[in-house]
Amino acid sequence: MSMEGGLIHLNLDLRKAIISNISDNDQEQLALTIIDAIQNGEVKMLPGLGVLFELIWKQSAEDQRQDMIEALELGVKQSQVT
């Protein structure tokens, strides 16, 4: 097995583990998970946030996706100023 193949397998297992960990959460718990991950600012939380964003993106209509991209662009620009 190549190293790349191992990384792909690890990524799929990590994605499944993250989804499994939040599968029974209600909206309030999901919101708290996101808030906690952002406030902690720990690098180890980034994969989890990425999986959550992927789930949101897949469930969003095109106009919602455009709103997210605009918000992201604004956030990137504002973070460069501070």
C-alpha cells in the first residue's frame, strides 16, 4: 500500500469518527461543538470543523453556498486587516 493510500484511508476513518461522535447531537449541541472548536483555536479541531463544513455545504442550496462564499471572502479580508 502506498503512503497516499494510507492517508486516504485515515481521512475516511476520521470523517466517519467525527460524524459518529455528533450523530446524536441536537441543534444546540451542534452549535456548542462549533463554538467550542472555534474558541479553543486548537489545530487538532480543524479536521472536525472541515467535516462539519462539508456536511453543511452538501445540504445547502446554491444561493446559500454563495452566501457562505461571500461571508468567507469577507472574513478573510477582515482577518488580514487585524
